[in-house]
Amino acid sequence: QVQLVESGGGLVQTGDSLRLSCAASLRTFSGYTMGWFRQAPGKEREFVASISMTRATYYTDSVKGRFTISRDNAKNTVYLQMNSLKPEDTAVYYCTADRFTTERTMGAPRGRSLEVWGQGTLVTVSS
């Protein structure tokens, strides 16, 4: 069964750090572009970061310099290191995987859903 399982969310204070993990049960994990999206209360889900098979990365402007996405193909896991967290980073964070997108296009509008989604992990940043 293909699935993604996120972990690492929690309640932190402004300026703190968290590392999210996403464990993937994908037969060819290394062949997927992996990414993170987030959805804040009352808002639409938005792109956060992505990483390609070759480890090229791409970030939304609001997290550049604070968040780092990485992957460990031996462990079938993708990470999101989040530093200098702000209250506006509060959201449910979702991991996603897709074989037919690049790191630059994962966040772009498309006529189909990305192939695999996790259930999400909640990050709450208090002020």
C-alpha cells in the first residue's frame, strides 16, 4: 500500500525550530519528487517546499532562508527543517509525492492531484 506518514509536528513558540519527517512506503522512492504543503485554518492549502530526485530544491518565498527540505533515499524519508518559526507558520503540514512533476512545478496549479498525500501533522506556533 502506497502511503506517506508525517511526524514531528507540535506546539512551539515564536523563534523555535521543528523538524518534520515523512516516511514513505513507495517502491521507487528515489524516483519521486517530494514536497510539503500546508493549510492554515480557514485558508487554502499552499505549497511550501519541494525536492527532486537529484535533490534540487524549491521554496515558497515566505519560508526561504528559514526552512530546509531534504531527503534520505536509503530511509525513504523526506524532512522539513523549520527554523525561526512564526505564528503565521501555524498550519497542518502535508507531505506529497509525485513522479510527473519537478521541484519547480510541484506548487503550480494543475488539472490533476499530486499522486500521493499524507494525512498531515499539525504545527502550532504561539506568539
